[in-house]
Amino acid sequence: MRVSKLFTKTSKTAPADEVAKNAQLLIKAGFIHKEMAGVYAYMPLGLRVLENIKKIVREEMNNVGGQEIMMTTLQPKDIWEKTDRWDDAKVDNWFKTKLVNGTELGVGLTHEEPIVDAVSNYLNSYKDMPFAVYQIQNKFRNELRAKSGLLRGREFLMKDMYTFCRDQQQHEQEYEKIVAAYYKVYDRLGLGSITYRTYADGGIFTPRFSDEFQTISEVGEDTIYVDEAKRVAINEEIFTDENIAKLGLKREELVQKKGIEVGNTFHLETKYTDALDLYYYDEKGDRQSIVMGCYGIGVSRIMGVIAELFADDKGLVWPENIAPFRVYLVGIGGEAAIKQANDIYEELKSNGIEVIYDDRDVRPGQKFADSELIGIPYRVTVSDRLMADNTYELVERKSGEKTILTHDQLLAKLN
Ligand code: ATP
Ligand code: MG
């Protein structure tokens, strides 16, 4: 990719009504475009980041046997009536719409009912379970406040997975397997050390707790109590003496922090499957209830979290496996330097290194500033002076560390 061809441009200012740091930075760097509060479009650089996050999530869900599907955004009302959720006052952030003939529809905010409905065409025997299906899809929620950029969208990208099991024991095994996959996802995203499995309210269907995955941050909307030694936390909403004891924790070992919910996994028991009349037949031919779990990850929220938490005063700082490109190449100087920059651009590309080449006719200072704002992990500079010594300058975005390398050292370092 050549910066001269990239249709987005960096800007010194973000929209006046944008108060969230993640969105301000992402807009200034040209990653996202604000349509309205809580609704953002992804430009080429932003989409590459989002795709990199999706890839990690997808790989880990596939590793635990998840089968990817794509459900629909338009949802029929009748299946939600069967679970008493269509008119449930607690589901107060639902966008609903109507067909021309007046038939009411839901606009997807979650997918338990539609998933059970779809699965019911195929599932009828104990031999069919366990299995897990998931999708990575835009969800729509009529959030009251959407002032946190990608952290709280009215349209946002979520990974939601659903498991179907023959009994509680099988469910527990699947559930813990998926929780283990969640840790891998957050580790690979560079959030592992600041993300805690957090006991939280289980929802209306189960007396059990759900597990939230909370990333520690001052901008978090949730208050949690962290036990650093045990690496778990409790959400304030269930922080009672009774629950603390039940979880084998101690009030005095918990430190109060702010967290951003980057994932949430639930035990759904047999609530949805029973209500939608989905059962299976066991070895004896007896009809049995099906135990479900559901597992969300806030994909676009995570992009906002990483943008917000890792940034410095110069701009975004992407971890290597999420960055839109690995190298930002800058050519400075006369014809010979530009020729060498062109050559190293082609060579890096042919080595499979993702490189964005700032070939614009602008001041070096602007190229450096943009490379920092955009947050590409490595900047490589070719200039007349460096060329005289047959060297390249490599600057690491995160540490700011500068090294002067020969051609072979540079390739060895980036390969
Ligand atoms: P919150 O409490 O933050 O409103 P939630 O508990 O309603 O979220 P879930 O239904 O558990 O959200 O959704 C699964 C995941 O999707 C959440 O853990 C979060 O990471 C993400 N998510 C939920 N709502 C939003 C939103 N409005 N914008 C971006 N991501 C969201
Ligand atoms: Mg939640």
C-alpha cells in the first residue's frame, strides 16, 4: 500500500462532539468515520485492524470446535414470544421495525432464539451433541448513552457463540474449554495481563453467575473487585458477603478497579431450548432437555480498548499482530534515495512483510508524525545520509528505540 494512493488522510482534529479518546484518535488517523453517535464506518486501515482481531477470535473459536455460521439481522417476532422476551421490559434497547404489511420484526441485538430455531432442524439425538456454533456479526442496540466511541456502539461487531449439550456435565466441559479459549484470545490481543475473569450476574434464567472478562481501565464503566493473587474478580453488582464466601474469596483481598467488559459467557440452562420446544432423544429413546451456553466477545469494542489503552501522546500504538501494517516505510531525499526506497518496498513485500510506503511529496516531519499517529509497529527510513553508509534507520513505535541497520540486518529483523 502506498500512502499517496490511500484515500483517507490524517487530520489534526476530531469531530467536536467526539469525546472518547479511542474514537478521536481513530478518526484523526483515518481508521474510522463517524456516521452518528455510536455508529462508525471502518476505513481501509481500520478494517484491517478489525479483520486482524476477527482472525484471532475465529482461530481460537475454531480450535475449540466452533462452527462458523451467519445468522440474519432481521428476526421474526414469534420465536421471541415463545421465550417471553419480545415484550420483556428488561430488553429495553431493541431496535424493532415493520414490514410494509405491518408485520413486526426485531433487528438483531442477540441471537439465542434464532439459533435455537435454526438448530432445531438438525438436532434430535444425544449423538448430535456437544457442538458449538458461532458468528462474527454486527449487532444493533439502542444504547441510551453512546459517548465512548467504539467502546459502546449502537451498531457494533460481536462474536457470539452458542453451545448445545446433552446434560449439565457435558455443558460444564464445553463451557470451561471455551473460557480457556477466551484467555488465549485476550493473550494474543495483548490484553491478557490486564483482563480478569469476573463473576457477574447470571441473568434472569439462572441462579449461577456469568463470567465477564473485564479489562482494567480508568475509562471502564464497570466497578469490579480484583483478587490479584487468584487472578479473578467480582463485579460490584454481586459483591455481597454471601457471594464472596460462596466463591471462596475474601473481601479484604479484593482491590477495587474500573473495568471494560470485553467478553461475557453465560450458562443458559434449558430455558431457550425448552421454550422453543427443542429436545433430544437419549440412548433409551427418552425425550430430554438440552443445556445451552452462550459466549460473547466485543470485537469492535476490543479495537477501541486497544486504541485507547496503548496510545501515547503521539498517537496510536498497535501491537504487531493487530496492526494494519507491520512496517511504515519513509523515503527522504533525492532521486537515488527514492529509488532505494522503491526497491526496499518491493523487497519487503516479496518477503511477505506487510508494508505501507509513504511515497508522498511532503515534508519528512509530516511523514514521521503520520507514521506515529497511525501507530505502525516499525518505521523504516531511507535517506541520502543513511544511503551514504549503506544503512537503514529502524524505529520501534512502542519504545521509540532507534537502530541503524544494514540491508541484511533489516531483513533479518523484520522477517
Ligand atoms: P454492557 O454491559 O457493556 O452494555 P452487555 O453485558 O449488554 O454489555 P453482552 O450482551 O454480554 O453485553 O454482549 C457481549 C459482548 O459484546 C460484551 O461483553 C461487550 O464486549 C460487547 N458489547 C455489548 N454491548 C456493546 C456495545 N453497545 N458496543 C460495543 N460492544 C458491546
Ligand atoms: Mg454482558
